[in-house]
Amino acid sequence: MAKRANDSLHGSGAPTAASHRGNTSKRARAESEARSKSMSLPSTAASESGCRSLSLPSSGESEASCRYLLLPTDGVVTTSCSLSSSRNLRAQWIHQLNGRLAILLILDQLFLRVDARPSTSTHTLSSVAQTLLIVLADEPARCSSERRKIHRSIEWRGFALTPEMEPSEFRNTFRVTPSAFASLLHTLQPAVEKKTTNFGEPLSVSVRLAVFLYFIGHGCSLQQLRSQFGIGKSTASGIVREVSKAVVGLMQSYVVFPARRDELLKLSMEFEDGYGIPGCVGALDGCHIPIVQPSRPNSKKVFNRKGFYSLNMSAVVDRHRRFLDVDVRWPGSVGANRVFSNSAVGRMHDLILSEAGGAQGAGFLQTGLEEYRKIPFFLLADSAYANSTHVVTTYEIAEADKDVVVSKLNRKLAGMRYSVKCAFGVAKSRWRVLAKPIETSRTNLEDVPTLVSAVCILHNFVIDKSDGVWDARAEARRRAFYFANYLTLTNEEACPDSQTSQEKTRNAIFSWMRFRDSVRSS
């Protein structure tokens, strides 16, 4: 009865568990055979045992097909493998598998057996090969163990390193002429050049210098440097930092405050030729360098009275807009007079100028019929600084309006100070990094003084190279206020009745101008 019930169930089409397992195994075998056929490789000959011999394609075939090929091309595998041939086979298989860990482990076990039993048949090798083919088909190709080399973009080099680019276009891109670029490259090469390491060829000195000049010339972001030169952001940041330090190493060659009398006399005569007052060796002023708001502990210190975040730079400039001294160590909240007093020139200018002047000073001004006053070497500044013997400041506007002579002298002193304003304007116009907030997130706040000092050095460098952007001497002559100075005596012997007291120099200049005007009006 049970048998008939069972037969009726089979007849009704209800499958049993055993039949279900049988169908599943048949289906799996069919899929496996189909997969093996689809991945089968062309055979070159048949061995005596009936298994196929596998061969590698020619070198012209694609890499995608090579990942399935395991056996060498030089002949068909025979019925046995010698020890030497198994070692050669091992090397070729490892090269073709290209470092896939799972496959290499299987091959290692296989060749250990081959070394132990040199008579291993081709059937064993072929079976393992078919197994490896299935594994390779199921798993995606792994990355190569070798370091992949990424070629840098060289599109920009078409205009940076070839003579076909117009000099004007080159100057607009890098803010210097090609000749100035070559000279600067030769000067900085020992400090900027990198050695070749195991990580590959480093960027050349010309590329590193071009990245730095493009950054300070356009005030761009690190993302723009990455797109322009085909380098990473961290690489661009490192280049800016390293080249800045290398340029600052040229400070003693391009930004130096003179200490000898002959050098100070030369600076004094340049101002005197245009304005008629001897003794001025430099114009002093401060400038705020804008930066991006730093972290909270430092934000209050760098917030200035003008309402933005900055560093306060103190600078001394000659008549030709060249920087004689630069100090960028103080935050924007510190006053200009304090910044100058703590600078190198601010601490030493009294000693330097008094020793260089000596008994003669810079010259003598006639303040009366029989009266002459010695004019020492001095720096010219605005009313934000303290008026002293070696620092002459302009008058306050309210004070200048009360007296005609004071007003005229104030205009004269303001004209002499024009060079320092021009220097800041030209530097910010040429090097746009000074006109935009410097990113302190990528460039540390401690690196900003180095960057700004490097820009000031390059400012002097291009003036010395006469790159043709502007003629500083011609413009200074056009903008200077010419006054008759027939009562000015310079580089003369000390007059017997001259006053050598340490009174403020501005009072002596004021007395000279008052006496001069009285003589003219008479």
C-alpha cells in the first residue's frame, strides 16, 4: 500500500529529496563543464595521456588574455617535468600571475611536489591549471605589486621652458622676464635642487621655481597650482615653503641697510637731488599683509584696527623703491612704531647713523645770516612714529594748518615719503599674494613672514635686473617736488658757528625753511 502511494506520488510529478539533489548536481556539473569549455585555451598538441597542452599567446596579445595563460610557449609539456624545467616553469608562471597572492600559494604547493617528485605527470599540472583558470575567472584581477608610475602633466612646459613663448606673455605669467628667470634659476639651483631617490625623479629646479613664481605672482590657491602644473596640493605647498626659504637665504645680498658713510651719503644725495633736503637715507612706513583668519587662539592678535586679519610689516625704502629693511614678525594688532622699535634697524639705527655721520653729519643748512645747523642722517616717517634725532616725522594735519611754513614743509616731507608708498603698491601689484589674504590653513602662520620676506627680496631682484616693467628712476624724477636749494650746503667742512646739539632734526629743517622763505620774500 505504501509502495503504491509512493508510486502514485512519483507519477503525479512531486519530486523527492533524492531526485532534487540529483538534478542539482547534474545542473552544477553542466555549468562547470560549460564554464571550462568557455575558458578552454587553444591546444597545440595532444599528449599521450589525452590531456590538452596549454600555451601562452604571442607578445602582441592583450594583457586581459594573458591573465588566464599559465603554461609557457616554448613547446608542449611532456609526460614528466625535470627539476630544472620546473624551476623555469615556476618563474614564468609567477611572472604571468603578476603577484596574485592566492594563486601564488597554490603554485608554491604545486611546485614543491614537482621538486620532490620530478616525474610528476602533465595530467597533474593540467588539472591544477584548469583549477587556476576557474579561480582567475571568478576573482577580479588584482592590482600589480609593482609601483604604478603616474606621469605628471607637461602641458604647461610648452610655454614655460621653450623659447617660442613671447617675453611679454612669459612676464605676465611668472611676473619676471625670461632673462631674470634664468638668472634667478642659476642663483637658487644649489639650494632648491633635489636628488633622485627610489621614489623616482624629482621635479626639476625650473619647475619648482615656476610653481613658486606662479603662486606669489597670482596669489592663487593650491588647487589652481595642482591643475596648472599637474602636481598634488601637498607637493605644491612643500615647494612654496622650500623655495621661500631658499630665496630668504639671499637676504644679505638684496635687502641690506647700509652702515658705511659713503653708502649713506649716496642714499642721502638721491633724496636731496629731488627735494633739496640732505640727510634722508630712507622712507619708513608700515603695511598690513592680509591673511585668512587663523585658529581661535591667534585670531585676536592678528586682527588689526582696520577690521581684518593681518601681519604688520615694517619696511625702510630708498628713493628707487628698493627695500632696505623688512620686518614681518608682528601681528596686525601691534602698532607701527612698536614694530619698528623692535626691528633690527629700529634697535640699531641711532648707533649706525650717528657713527656714520660723525662730526659732519649729512650736511649743513643755513638757518640764519651767520647760523648753520648740522643735519644728521635720518629716516623719514609719518606721524604714527615717534619724532627723534634720527627719525623725522611729518606734522599732524591740525598742526600744519596753523602755519604756512609748516604746511609747505609737510608737503615737502610727504613728497619724500612717496617712495615707500610706491614700493608697497608696486609690490602688491606685481606679487598678488600680498594683495589677497594668504591661506594660513595650508601655509602655517609661522611660514607667512618667510613668504613675505621672499617676495620683498624678489621685488629688489627684479629692480636690480631692470626687467622693464617700470623705470623707477624716471618715475621718481617725474613725481618729485623740485625746490630751489641754493642755501643748502652738503659735504662741506663743519662751519665754526654750527650748532651740534641733539635737538630734533625736524626743528632744524623747519628753521631752515622759514629762513629760506624770508630771504625769498625780501
